[in-house]
Amino acid sequence: MQSPQASASHFRAAVTTIARTAWRGLCLLAVVVLLGEPIAAADEPKASEEQASKVEPTGEVTIMEQTSVGDASVEAAAPGWLYPKAIASRPLTMNQYMIRGSFIVNVKRAVYDRQTGTWAGRPLASIDLGAAFAVFDNLEVGVSGHRIGSPSSNAGQALFPIVVSPDARFGDMPLYVRYSFLRRRYLEMAGDLVLLVPTGTNLALTVGLPMRIRARAPVTIDTGLQAVVLSNGAGMNVDVPVKATYSITPSAFLFGESGFSFQNLARNLTGGSYDDSSLAFPVARNQVLVPVVIGGGYTHVAKNRVMLDIFAQLGWQPLVYLNAPSGVDVVPVRDSWVLAVGVTIQTSPVLQEGDP
């Protein structure tokens, strides 16, 4: 049995050992804290840089545009995608390797029945799906009725034109090539060649010379000349369009379209141009008409890779006859309206080097 003195000695030794261990632990903890703060501070910039590198840039990127009143800065579609977001600032052809798809619902009130020679009771309605691809910055090909700077697309003409009224059928396929051959400051010109491959109408060849004038940063004037050579009756239609587009903001836009349309020039067969032109009904030979179209829309960019133009337009084709025909060829303005609602989808260059 141990004496009281031995027990007290063992107790003091145990307390001393515990105290020394605690002191050493506190000292080690103090060293870790003091040294850890500068290490953590040095690592914070690296962590912030790594975190920032994982976040996609969202800042606005601008590009320079030449207008008739001087250079202007316009917003690009996205960082790394130097294509104008504002529809009024875009060139006549897309950037190289871009793709554009179109989904348009077209309705025309006046429909001419070729079999009966009278007006059909229901309007012409179609769902038109088109596509285009930019081979180079100045060369664009596609199967679509929608082309920048050209007159409004025709109902029932696209890559997949689905006519749902008055009778269900497949529409016509316009194969086109556009080459932009002149880009001088605020003026751009291109050449169009369009072959209309018909399924239930007539073969036609369109030769166009679209011209785009950038009056100022948010305003563009589109004009030019477009001739449609008709296979049915050996004649042609000639359009001189004038279209003004105003970008209220880089996203919102308004437009108005008019001009002169010369129909059935030197044609031997009358009453068939409904199948060959953008008119809502056929007309007699050598007619001069004035169409009017107004509309607007909104542009949205998704994930810096896809840009959507959502639009709606209402027009009268024609609104005015300059030399009014007589008989069945006359249709009141109230029955000559056309309506279109759609969306075009542009993608960033799919084959661009370094594009993830």
C-alpha cells in the first residue's frame, strides 16, 4: 500500500504532464493560426480567379458600324460572336458558318381557285420551315423564302412548306444563292438567284439585286430590284421594294415595307400569277400595284449561342392599284390582307475554330 506522500507525488506528476501537453497544444494552435492567415490570403486570389474563369462572360460586346452620318457602336450578339444583335445593323449575308432556321405561319385572305375560276371561301394558310447556311461571310445558300433585305416571304414556299388551307398539300421549295459583292461604308449590295421548285404550282426563276443602306445606327433602308421569270405564260413580275427597319433597342424593332410591283409583264396567259408572285390573288396583264406591310418583333439571345427573332406582320397586297383592272381580277382592299407570324433562329458559327 502506497503512503500518502507517494500518492501526492504521483498526482503532482500527472497534473504537470497534463499542463505541459496542454501548453504545447496551445502553442502549436497559435502557430497554425498565425501562419494560416497569410497562406489563406495568398490563396484567395487564386480561388477567385478559378471561380471567375468558370463563369461565362455576360458583359456587352460592341462592334463598329459605318453609317451615312458616321461610325457607330452597335451591340454584338454575344462575347466571341461578332454578329450584330440589332436587326437593322445586320449585313445582307450571315457570318461564315452561321445557320439560320425559320418557322413562319402565313395567312392570305383572298385565294383564287384555278379550277373553278372563282375565289375560294377559305384563306390560304401555310406553315413554312426554312433553312440557310453561310458558306463564307459573303456567300449564303438555303431553301427558304426568308432573306434579309428582300420582300416578305411567300406563303407555301420553304424547305418544308405545309399548306393547311384551303386544301392540304405540300408547297414549293425556293432554292437560293446570295452573294454579297459590294460593301462600301454604309452601302451593301448583293445578288440573288432563286429557283422555285414547284409541287402544285409553276416553275419560276428569280433574279434579285438587294441593296441595304445604313442611314444611321438604328435605321436601315432596304431596296433594290427583283425579277421573277414565269414559266406559265412566258412573262415576268418585277418588284421594286422599299423597306425601312428601325431598331428601337438592340432587341426591339419595327419595320414597314412598300414599293412598286409590276405584274404579268408581256404575258400571254392571264389569271395565273397567284402561283408565281407574292400577291394574294391573280391580276390581269401589265398591272402596277403598291403593296404595304407593317410589323415588328423582338430579338433574344440564349446562352450566347442562339439568337431568336420573333416577329409579326400585317399587310395588304395590293393596297393600291395604279391601273385598276376590271371584272374578277379586282379584289377589295378588305380582302387583300396577308398576315405572318414567325421566328427565325440564328446560331453562332458552328465550325468556328476554338468555339466549344
